[in-house]
Amino acid sequence: MLMRLVTQLARAICIFFVVTFATFWLMFGNATGIARATLGMNATEEDVARRVADLGLDRSLPVQYLDWLGGVFTGDLGRSYFTGQPVTDALATRVPVTLTLIVLTLIVMVIVTIVVGVAAAYYGGWIDRTVQVLAGIGSAVPAFIIAVLLVLGLAVQLPIFPATGYVRPAAGVGLWLMSVALPVIALLVGSISGSAAQVRGAVIDTLSKDFVRTLRARGVHEGAIVFRHVLRTASGPVLISFGLTVIALFGGTVFVEQVFALPGMGQLVNLSAQQGDVPMVMGTVLVTIVIVLVVNLIADMCNMALNPKVRVR
């Protein structure tokens, strides 16, 4: 178990460096374009060259990356090219909004997918067919289309929820929940459909195992068989699915936050990419990759704790 944990940590560190360097290379590769974007298209060549030197973009790419990486480990992610705001200050206000959406979505998703997936696998029939149909529909429809439909249906036609904006919890829990309800539902539709199908398949496969028949022959209660033994055995692919869902949710927030005008990381990275504000883009990529790696590491540790076969590999 310890060796597997060390291996996972080493893999996460390698992924961190590969992803951040690849993003850095793609974003910082055109120094002249970055400088001109900050000055405007009417800037002279002399102004552009001066701006390139001011930003330190005239240095070699490895040197720039090591300088940025040093800032990462000291908590200095640089400043916005356009506003001069420190990246860490911008992220401090944006990250909680995005994490709120993702955490709420995951909590509801875990509860619903386990209940629906187990019911579809155990009872079959119309429940199973409905889950499969909804899984196909949910996976096919992008989150931003669902978000637009929710705004039109539940905020414009039926003004139940606010169409845009974000209310912080300090202003009132009820108002906060109302402001995040539609964005969470938009993220949930695709997440629940795919995860429920994954739970269903894993539970069906586990229910056909010999140990399940043995437990039934011994007279063990069906509820104990399903929730104590079957779910534990089926936890491996389910946890992997949840880890991948976190990655998909970060992608979904980029569009959902735009539709609902939420001041989160998705809106920040979209605006920064359009402006060419590279430090802001790198900051959001850094936070995203760290969160994704930590979540996947936790999912793998939970899998090791629940599944003895994984621990001995």
C-alpha cells in the first residue's frame, strides 16, 4: 500500500510539471503577441520591444518557467498584465465560487448516483431502461445548453430562480442557495447520467460474483449484501469515475459561469484567455491541476482502503 501511494505521488508530481510546462510553453511562446496585446494594436515596434523586456519575455523559455515555478513555491504568481492585480488576490475571490459549485454538485451526485445506479442494477426493468436512456441524453447535451434552457425555463418564463449573479453565504444561506441552484443543476445533468451508468455497470458485474451467491445462501439480508459487500467491491471503477467527473466539472464551470455571470475561475480564465492575460491563465491552470491531482489521489486512497486487492498490487 505504501509503495502504491508513493507511486501515485510521483505520478502526480510528474503530471504537474508536464501540464504546467506545456501550458507555459503554449501561452508564453509568442512574446511579441503578448506584449502587443497589452499595449494595443497601434503600438509601435519600439514600444512592443520595450514591453517584451519589461515583462521579462526576452529571456529563454526554460528560464522564464523556472522563474514562474519559483514564484509558485513562494506564493507569488505574478500580476495581471492588464489590471496589475496580484494573481493570488484574484484567485482568492474566484476559487471559492467555483469550488462551491463543484462541491455541491459532487455531494448531490454521489447520493443520487449511488441510489439510482444500485436501483437500476438490482431491480432492472423500467428503472434500468430509464437510467440508460437518461445517461445517453445527459452525456450528449453540453452543460452550457442545459444552462441556457434552465435560465429560459426557470428564471425567465417561470421566475423562480435568479437568472444571473452570485450571492455569498454571508448574505444569507437561502439567497446563496438560490443563486447557485441553477448552475449546480446544469452541472449535475451530465455528471449524474454518466456516473449512474458507471455505478449500474459495476454493481451488475459484482452481483454476478460467486461470493454474492454464497452470502445469499447463508441467509444474509439483501440490504447488507448490497450496501456492505457489493458496493465495497464495486467501489474501484466508481471512484475512478468520480475522479474523472471532477475534471469534467472544471471544464463545465467555464461555460456555466459565463451563462450565469458567476465570478468564479471559469469566468476568470475565459476572460483572461481572450485578453491574453497570461499570468491569470497560468494561475487558474495551476489551481485546477492541483485540485484535480489531489482529488484523484484521495479517490485512489479511498479505493485502497475499501478494496484489499488494490492494496497488495
